[in-house]
Amino acid sequence: STQIPGGNKLEASDDAQAKKKNTQQEADAIQAALVKDFFEDNKSRYEENSEAHISIVPIVPIKVPDSVKPMLRKRIFMQQNRKRPREEQDNEGIKPYKNIDTQLNAPLVHLDNHNETLGFNDGQELQPHDLVPKHLQLELNDEAIAFDKKQDLRAQSVMLQMKSSFEEVQCNDPMMVAEYTVEIFERLKMAENDYRPDANYIDKIQREITWSTRGVLIDWVIEIHYLFSLLPETLFLAINIIDRFLSVRRVALAKLQLVGAAALFVATKFEEMYCPSLEDFLSTTDGQIDEDEFVRAECLVLQVLDFHICYANPLNFLRRLLAIDGDDQRSTRILSKYLMEVCAIDHRTMAIKPSLAAAASVCLARRMLGRTKWPAELEKLSGYTIHDLKPVVEDTLDYLSQPVVHDAFFKKWFSKRLSRVSIFARDW
């Protein structure tokens, strides 16, 4: 190199590159050692998780395909009215084969990204005077009254009941049989603590699911429930099954819709006289779930809950409280049902006692309708004072004061057959 011009410079350059390479290798070795020590330290500090790692799947809106809605509405409508006794149909005043398309299509609204613009399916924009009830009065229409009466008759037909000579309100409601009223509700009060979900299961059990994700699922379940025209008892039972299952079993985000569909299917079998077919349920998932997977999920849900499906449904307590409501029972009942669904969809109140949810809903409904908020008779019947109900009422009002997040829930209660309760409650 001494004989080559610039040879010393070349040798120095080679030495510098070699030193740089050695330095990089030493740094990589140190970093690898630190990472190894980190994981070994974690193993010594924490128990090893035996569950396989599940990659996070981005959450997407869970929606029912628009293409299957008209078909399912017509199929469920025809099935329910064809199999029920003709006398029952005559009593309800329902003509299943006349203007079926008009009866099936409940008015839906469209919300923009900021939940500010409301419009009908045909694109007609609602005017402010259409959205705000005059004098803040919940006006019942014939369709709403008929729909509410129809649900009551269907609920009664599922239960075994005996004829009695008591007053009409007690004869029509199987939960108001005078001889057994005290015993029935004492048993329900005892049972409502047995099958309540964990109020903090998202933080304790779940890794990929958040409270917001749970709200998306419950909103989808409400849409399917309304699409199938199922009983209110079925919805509350399905939500209870979902929350109890998620309280004890970790679920991947990609399987969350499967859990919701299976829970609703189980609740439908338990509460309904005529259950929608498995094919109908699968069609609502837009091909995301196959039949074998659905059946396995149903079995898993039942096994995890040890087949304990029956629980103290809040509607049982609601009916008892409304038995003394007199002429305004229909208005209070429809509004109370809406507020109870708010308690079910809001994670802050989803784990409260069913009797407390029913009492708080009746209390707030009476206040919205301008009636005595919580008379002594209701306090004695429910076992809750106004101070006991205050936290639940405040959470419910806070939910109603926020922008619309759960579109399907809002659209359901915006329909004419439900007296457009969602607009009335939010405007109040």
C-alpha cells in the first residue's frame, strides 16, 4: 500500500468501516440481550397466559343488509298471523292479508354523520314542527295502541294462565294473579341478583371489546329484534345473555356479532311461541356467519351459562307498577319501555337490578308526562324511594341529552307504531 498513491487512506477507510460494523453488531447484541431480559423478567413476574393470541380485527358497523329486510318482514308477518288462532286476530282487529306492504314498512329515518339531519326513506326532509311534539305531549295513535295491545296478547299466549274472577287488569296479566302476587314478586326479587352481569367486565375480562363496541352490538340486536317483531321480553333476555356471557368469557372482536346472534336466537326460543328460523337469522348477518359456526356458538353460550336462561325480566316489575296507573297506563307504559331499553343499551345502567330499572323508568316517564313523579303507593309497591331512583334517572337523562349514537335504537322508537317516543324524550 505504501507503493500505491493514496494507499494509506484506503487502509484507514477499511479500518473505519470494520470498526463501525463491529460497533453496530455490539449494539444489536446489547439490544437483543435487553429484549431477552425483559421477557424473562415478565415471565418471572407474571403468570403465563395459556390462551392463544388473537389478532385484533378492525371493528366495522354491524348492519342488517337492506336487501333482506322486506323479505324478512313479510315472512315473519305472515308466519305470526297464519299460526295464531283466528279469534285472537279478530280481537286485535288485524287483517294480515290486507295492505300488507303498508303495515310492514315502519317509517325509518336517516341520520347524517353529525346526527343533525333527519329524513324519511324517500328522502323527504322533516321540518322542525314535525320533530317537536306540540306542548310536549305524547300523543298515542291507533297504530301505537294496537301494536302495544298485540304484544301484550302475544306475551300472554306464551304463558300458561287460568281464568279467574278478579278485576280485568289482573285477569289480563298473568303476573297479576291475586292469590300469588306476593309470593311471585318475592321470588323475583330474590332471583334478580342471581343472574346479573358484571358491571366492569370490559375492564376485567375483555381485551379487544370496549363499551362502545358493546353498544354497536346491542344496537344491531335491537334492529334484528324489531325486524322480526319479537316480544319485548325477548330483547331484554337476549341483552342479559350477552352481558352475562361476556362477563365470564373472553371474546375476540371478530366473534362479537356471532355471540349477539346466538344470544338472540336462544332468547327467541325461550320467550317466543313462533321462533324465526335459523335461515332467517343467518340472512341478517350478510354471509358473515355459517350454519355450523352458529350452532356451535349457541351450544357454547348455553354451556357457559350452565343453561340458566330464565331471569327476573324488568317487564314483570313494570306491569305490576303500571297496574295502578289508570287511564294513562298506555302512555306511561310505552314511554317506560323506551326508557328501560335505554337502561339496557347504556353500559352505566345495564347491570342494575331489573326492578330498579323498571321503577326508575316509570318514575321518569311520569315526570315527562307531567304527572306526580313518585307517589307513596308506587314507592311502597316497588320498594324504592325517590333517592334510590335518582342515580339511574340522571344517567338516563344524560344518555338522552347526548347526540344519537345508536341509530337502529333511535329509528325503532321513531316509528309511528311506537308513537315516535325517541323524538318526544329527546325534545323533553
